[in-house]
Amino acid sequence: MTAGGDVNQLISVQPNDLKFIFELDKPSFCNLQVTNNTEHHVAFKVKTTSPKKYFVRPTTGILLPHDSCVIRVTLQPKREYPPNMQCKDKFLLQSTIVPRNTNTDDFPADTFNKDGTREIQECKLKVIYETNSDDGGFNSFTSQSPDSTTAIQHLKDERDTAVRQTVQLQQELVCLLIFSFQLSIISSKVDVHTQTNTIMGLRLCQFGT
């Protein structure tokens, strides 16, 4: 079962893929809208192949007949780009019909077990990374994307340029601070010299009188 709106499915999921705008050291999120297509109470559960990389809320829930909810999936901040901007992570959304009095906080342990006693439907979602493009849109990278290598190199070049500019600005700031300090020392010496001359002048005047 894939994401979509098939009437034979217990639930429908939109969008069909999890798309994240990938930026270094910044979190990114994607919202999934899950809708119950039936007249029954339907329980769902979200699983992923990389649970440490994502924050999912809610991970489980119960949908009333023809009700819907939003699941927010957050990609945790990353310190480096993935190879060729490719992502092999996948998500699995399981769903099954449950009794009306079932409590979300008290799911039976076997609710999503595939033991043949109940129908368990599964919806598989793949993860796609996107980056901001120069024209204000987005570049998407999948396993079939031929431009991913070029794009990641472009992003790395932009990062390196930004780092060099930051270092240059820091060096210029240090030079300005040193120059300002030297000026303050010179100014202090000038003031002291002026004061000394003034005092000597006053003493000479007193001596003359």
C-alpha cells in the first residue's frame, strides 16, 4: 500500500513522500495529513528506519470515522551534507480497525502484530531532500537524480566561500581593534605631554613674577 486516497484503504496519506528542505545545523519538518476513509475507528502507528534522525508527533493515534489528523515529522539538525544528497530512510504507517472504546494511551500490545487475527494495512513513505534553488524554488534529490553530485558540490562551495568571508571579516575586525588601541595610547601620550607643558608654563610664569 502506498500513500494516496484509495477507497479500499483504511486511511489515506498526503503528501505521498516526506520532503525536507535540507540546511546545515537547522531542523526541517514535513506534515502528513492522515484521513480515516471508513465508518470504523482506525488506529495508526508510525515507524521509521532511522528513529534517531527524526522526531515524530504523534507516533500513534486513533481516528474517528472520516476524521483526520496531522502528523509532524521533524528532521533533526545535521552538521554535514549526506553523500550526493541521497537519503535511504523510509517511513511505515500502519493502520488497523479497533473497537470504539479503545484508548490511544492504552493500546493492546498486539494491536499491530501481523498474527492473522486482524487486518493490518501498511503505507510506505520515502524521504526526499530538497534545497533552495537560485530562482526561489526547490531542488529535489532522489536516487534517480542525475544532478545531485553537482548540486552538493555547489552547496559545499557556497559554504566554503561563506567560511572564508567570515574569517576575513574577523581578521579585519582584529586589525581595527588593534589600530583603535594604538590610537588611544598615542592620544593618551599627547594629553600627558600637553598637560606637562602647561604645568611647566605656569611654573615659569610664577617664577617670573
